[in-house]
Amino acid sequence: MDDRLETRLIGWAVHESYTVEGDDGAKTFTGRHFWGRVRRGYVEPLLGDEADEVAGSLGLNSLPDGDTGTSVAILDPVFGERDDAEAMRWIVDAMVWNLWPKMLPEGGDAPMRFSAHHEGLAVPVPRPSEVPHLRPFVWAYDDMTRLVEHKSMGRVLGRLGMRKFISPQGRPPRVAQEAGIGDRLHHTCLMRPVDLVVKYLEGPPFFEESGGYAAVFRADAAVDRVFAAAEPASHDAWLVDKLSGDDQRLAKHALRKINDAMKEASGPARVANEAGEGVSLAGMSRLMAGLMAGTAGEGAEAVFAADTTPPGGSSGTGRGSGGPAGAGGSPGPRGGSGVPPGRRRVLYDGAPEHDVVDGEAVIVQRFILPDAGSYVVHGRPAVALGDGRGVETEPPIGASIPTVLGWRAGSGPVTDGSSLHTVGGDGTVWSLVVRPAPDTMTEVTVVAEAGGDDR
């Protein structure tokens, strides 16, 4: 066989398996049927000119000379209740949900280019990050840094990325539902090194209804043959029980590690309370399981007891510490009733909350500037060390740190900037918007000082 390019053509149909009774007993068939040239008991593709001729008669497009690729024609497809437009949307969705790793990096030099047309008109193919229920898997793909290995056998099995998030609104596309994804995301996308989706493996639901997690596991190239052997002809599962010996041990261990990671992600994380005096973290801790914590900022005078004191009510001053996250009670004032020189009062409006801004998971701390006059307000997010040990002052080299994204007045747009220059005393509820560092608990502090006009 030489290295010249050659056209090949084969027909394939998939149906349900069936059994036929014959003279030599019952014989079971898989339901897969092939059309081509029968040689040595197998159906092989048509080749060369014969393949070109039959392909042309079926309406398949020929590739330009020197180009390579694969054309697939589906004859007389059954769309059920779908009309043509709905069928095209389903085809595009199926393409995105099964091939999205091949679309990365978006807008860059992705391995494959995808397009769809219906009767000469282009059908839009969305970017994976534009599909709400698929976007968390893209995030997890970018975070695929956790090594999965079988230590006693000394084998690397693959890499795993995991993301937690606020669940997208609405139902996922029908294609995703058919792949086993419901209204809530708690799945791991399994793939081999070729970056084609094998299966969305379901894990235990996230402990809080408004949250979820998504993970991506990509098998290591050194064990690709193990997972390839575990796939059925439809390439949509890893059937590890069909393997034997060390191969089965490796594949089972990988799936066990993946399930362990999903179980860990589904439950509440450890909670370390860095809250200010009496600030209730109940709602926030239920939502994000302690991934973030609030703190009374330097110079913050009003710190509410269990969210019961309205803005403007009396309270103590300075930084305090409470009991377990979500606990009520209000310690007495600490350090007197005054505000440090040069500082202005900040009234916190509840505990920090998790939100999504422009498709990005963020932490939002609302506050009020109660006194008239000009303010310069600074956000000071930091990684909380937990167990009352303060915050991380010197993060490891290359480590992610929480950062201030901007500020928002009421429900208005977010304005960029590390500091806010404004005036107080008008009752505006401001929001500090912070991007948290992945897999950390974030402490949020708001510090205010007099603006230039008041000095």
C-alpha cells in the first residue's frame, strides 16, 4: 500500500439488536448494518473511482484535489416531531455538546472549524462558552490541573478539572438532556486524548439547589488504549467490566477517583468564619459552603446582629469575630465608638453574596456610605486562611488571588476600578464586585476615607 490519497466510501445503519432463529440455533445481531465490498467475511469500503462514482450519485460533495476530510450523508433521516429548523438546531447542538473541546481555544487556532447550512443559509454555531449549561465544562477544561494516578502501580491515568458555580437558569438543550444532563449540573465530562466527548458522567447533586459543579477528565495518552478498549462501538461509555487484569484495575481506579472528586464537590466545604461582629453568613454559607466569608472592614461602624439591625442602626465599631458561620448574637463594641482619623464610616448591607456578572462568578458585598461628603472607597479582598488564622499576606508564586472587578450603584452597571470616588449621605446601596481565587475562601473588606474635598 503506497502513500497516495484514496477515496473510501462505506454505508452504515444503526438499529436495535435482534435475534434470528436458524437451523444451528439462535443468532443475535447488534443492529449495525454495513454496505460495501464483502471480503473475507467482512464489509470493507469501496475504493478509488468506484467510491467517487457512488458518492457522486448519492449527492456527496467532492473535496478539492489535495484536500482530505470526511463527508457524512444521512439518507432519509427521521426527525420525529421536529420540523427542518428544529432538526438543524438539534444537529448543531449535538455538534457543540459532543465536539466542543475541538472548538477551543475560541476565536484562536482551534483544531477544527465547524459550520452548518440549511438550504444554502448558514445556521449559527455558538461558541461553547456562549452555551450557559456548557460553559462550566469549559471553565473546568481550563482548570484541568489535578493529576489522577494509580500510585501503587505507578501510572498516571489522566487529569481532572473541577468548577463550582451558580446553576444556569432554564433547562439545557434537548441534546444535553438526552446525554443525561437535567436542570442541575453535577457531572464529569469524560474524554480521551483526542478531545472528543465520550460521556457526561452523573455524580451526586450539589448540596444546595441553586449551585452545581462541572468537571472534565481527560485520560493520559499513555493509558489511552485502556480506555479505548473499554468503549463500545458507539463510543459513548467506558465499560470497564469488559476489561481484565491490570487494564481493568487502572480504568476502575480512574472512575473511582472521579466519583470521589464529585462526591467531595457535592457537599459543603469547610467553613472558616472571618465574619465581622454579628454579621450572619447563613444565606451565603448555604449557597457556597464557605467558599467566601465577610469581614467588618476597617472603620466600619455598623455591624448588624444576625441581619436584624437595619442600616443606620446602632452598633459597635472595629473588627470582631463570631461563632460558626451563620450564628447569630452580637458581641459588644470593641475599641470604643469613634472612627480612626481620616476614615469614614461604612455600613455593610448584609453578608457577601455569590453572583454572576457578565457570565463570570463573582462575590458581591453591598454597603452604604452614611455620611455626607466625598469618599474614596477601597476594596481589600484576600484569601482567608480559615480557623481564625487571618488572611494570606504572601500568596505562593503564581497563585491566584482575589481581585476587585469594580463597583455598582444599586442595580446599575459595574464600573471598573480598584477604588471608588463618590459622595455619601444619599442612601445609595453600593456593591463591591470581587473575582474570587478558585478553590479558596475569600474575605472581603471595604475601607473608606475622606475624599480630597474634605481634607
